[in-house]
Amino acid sequence: MSIIVGRAAATFTVATIAALLAPAGQEDPLRIGQAPPPLRLKHLEQAPPSASTEWSDLAGDVVVIEFWATWCPPCLRAFEHLNDLVHEFADEPVVFISVTPEAPADAREQLKQTPLDTWIGYDLDRRTFESFGVAVVPTTVVVGPDGKIAAITRPDAVTAQALRALIDGEKIDLPRQSTLGADLSWASEFGFESIDTIGQILLQRSHAGSGTTSFVPGSGRIVSDGSVIGNLIQIAYDVPNYRVDWQDYPRYNEGTYRLAVIAPDGRDATARRMLQTMLEPTFGYRVRRELREDRSIRLRRIPGAGEPPPQSNRKDSGRIGRRGIDSNQVRMEWIARALGTIVFRADVIDETGLEGSYDIQVEWNPRDVDSVRAGLREVGLEVVELPQDVEFLVLEASDAQVPR
């Protein structure tokens, strides 16, 4: 449905349920039933001395290839399940190969904390990731004893029953995992970047296996791809995932979608209200807000510590992520937000009083809070935990008919 607003050719577009069900028009490079590309790995660890990743040497075996990375929590959570399968099929014609593009030293450090009993293959030039078209981790590719791809799926979907079926020469049907990464340019064909578009909401199914969102503060514009319902709800109500109680709304992590919103007045609050109006009837939920006792964490300067180095002339801006901070354009509020989301899963408030951009290098392990505290101390920062009543967003399923 389109409603013409203002001057000619300026449209305010509201996506209907039919648009939501429209295919995104994306394609994966791999196909079930085709021969897999070569495994171009630099070297193997945890494999027998005579082990080979040539498909001619693996003929007759079921081969489970796990694409993973140390910074990927779903990858690490899958290790226990994969280890169980490795042990169950230890004496059967099944080979498990886990492929990472990261340096061996980084992978080994992670594997000390979360052991993985498969063969470990290092794809340092990413040739195997690229030839398999993998832009999303974790992705699991299963190759049958006939040398053809039998499944492109998630690690948790690979069951002992499915592997035994392949050994017996049967076909399997596992949930498909897209190997495509998110693409934020998808909305351009619908006028998202057009100067004639006054306002827009567009919601479609996505075929991306990863999710990303762009919502620049003060822009009144949101574009997202590969997002689950829960991601969209967090954006719409401006609430982090650790402040959402969705136990009474089972569809929170169901499906993936792509979204484009332009607020006619350019205000972020308007864009969020537009999104709320779309999501509630489309996905069948109600919201209420509830105060609960929780904790608040304050990011502060250590008394007597000097100010961090100011922004340098490095051309790259660097990063803040699961492995730490390596940035020459980092602001304290960005560090506080990253600590809250990645490490503490709680509100982290910036009380440093530092308003500039700084040159900061900190290494941390988000599963080891002591390492986070130690890294922050090196740059004169600390975190202090305080009790606080905070507002939670509580979701409940409504009686609305939800598209499937």
C-alpha cells in the first residue's frame, strides 16, 4: 500500500503482510547435491598423522565441516554438541573438520577454555571460506559418503540420527543455514536513498544468515538485514536485549527479516514509533514495562590516573569487540555501551567525564571479567557495580494472527 504525500513522486510506503512474505531474491552459492569445493587448509591439528583433506582420500566417509571463529558465541556454544558427536562416531566412517580463518595462536588460546575434539583446520587466507561462500558463522556443511553436499545447516541441527542415515546411504533434510552475509544496500531499489522519499516502512523476509543494522543517531532512518524478531523489537523500543523479558513470547528468535524505516520528520523517536506500529500486529505481541531490582555498572577514571592518549592520525578507526579495543577514535560512551552488551549484560554508565576521542588498545576475554578489569586499569579506567531499579520490557503473545 502506498499513500501519496506532498509533492509528486514523494511516497510514504507501508509494507503489507504480502510484502512481508515476499522473497528477498538472494541466492546461496552452495547447493545440496553438488560436489563440494576443495578444502584449501594451511595445516591440520588434532588429526591422525596420515589425515588428508583431499576429497579423494575422504571418499566413502561422511564429512562434517564446521566453520567457526573465536569471537562467535554461538560457535563456542556448539562445541559441546559437536564433541558428543565426535565421541559417538569415533569408530565409524565420519570425519569432523572445524575450519577457522584465525591465527593458530588465537584459536589455541580459545580452545584451552572451550575444547573442541574435531580436526582443526586453519584457513588463514580464507580461500576455503570463500570457495564455500561462507559469510556467516557458525555454518555446518555435511558431505555424504557419495562425495556430494547433503546439508548446509547449523551445528545444533546435525544429529546422530542424521549421520547414521547418511552412513546407510539415505538422504537427510536438515534446516537450511544461509551462507550469505547481511546486505544493507537492499533497500535502495525501494527508494530508501531517494531524495523524493518522505517516509517509509518496509519489512520483508531475509535470506541472510547474519544480521546487521544501521541506525545513525539523529537520522530518523533505520535499515537492517538478517535480523530476528527480537532484534527488531530492541530497535523499536530502544532497549538492549538484556532488558527484555520474552519468556512468554516464544517467537522472539524466530525467522530473519530485513527492514527499512524513514521518519517523515527525521526524528529517531518517530522512526521507532512507526516501527512499533508495524511490529505489534505483524508479529502478535503486547508489551508492558516493569521495574525490577538489578545492577548498574559505572565506568569511571581511576583516581589519580592520567587521561588516555588523544586521537592519533591513524587512518583506520579500529574496533571495539569481543577481543577488546584497538581504536584511535573511541569515545567513552562507546566503551560503556560495548561493556554493557558484550561483557556485563547490564547497563554501563559513562561517568569518566572524558568527552573527546582517544587512542586506546585494550585486550580482554569477555568471559573473564577479571581480564576486562585488568585491561581497563592499564588505560586508567575502572568499573564499579551498584544496585539499581531498572525498567524491563516484558513481551506477551497476543491473539493476533501471525504470518508463517
